[in-house]
Amino acid sequence: MPGGDFQTYQDGGTETEFFAGAKVGIRRRHVGYFAKLRPGFTSFADITSNGTEQHPPAQRSINFALDGGGVFEAYLPKHTLLRIDAGDVTTYFHSVTVSGFPANQAVEPAQSRESLLLLVGAGWRF
């Protein structure tokens, strides 16, 4: 995933996400409706500045994240599956101390950000 709406010292560059968890709901013969709450982690390739100061050395940033939402599955003929997964991902950034600036140090406080997650996919059922 590309960087977000604006870059800070806590995120920047390519983002990798990992979530794992259970989904609970109702599965019928042709459709399924589920709720999900999945904890996980987000990792950013490098920490960048906002463009007004020097760039610090690149570092990998790993932060806790939580994905909550719903899943709709349609079970089509011949073992085909269509899945729509929608949720709200909250990333909890830890505070970051950045050095090497004229003031010698800057601190980006801990914060959280929410973003929409929408996935659509097709698959094969056994």
C-alpha cells in the first residue's frame, strides 16, 4: 500500500499489513454473513519527514493495528466463492524520537489513525 494522506515520522513508504482472527456469523446454502475483529500489525518501509526538515535515516516501523467490520460471502455454482470484506482499521502508532535536526531532537507523540479497508475477491470452495 502506498503512503497515506500525509507522511510523518511514524509512517511512510510501502506499508505491509498482517491480520489474523476469527469471523463469526451465519452461513446458509448460498450466502454467508459474518462479523470480524482481527488484531494484527502494520509495518512501514521507512520513516520520513514532512518535507520541511532534513530526512532522518530510513527505519522500519512496526505498530499494532485492529481491524473490525463485516464479511459477505456468496457461494456460486461449481464451487466458486465471491467475498466482500469491509472494515475499519485502526493503527496505534508509538511515539518516535527523531534526532539530527538543528534543535537536536524532535518527538512525534503516540497517536492512532483510522482508515477504511475494502477487499473484494473470488475463490474456489472444496
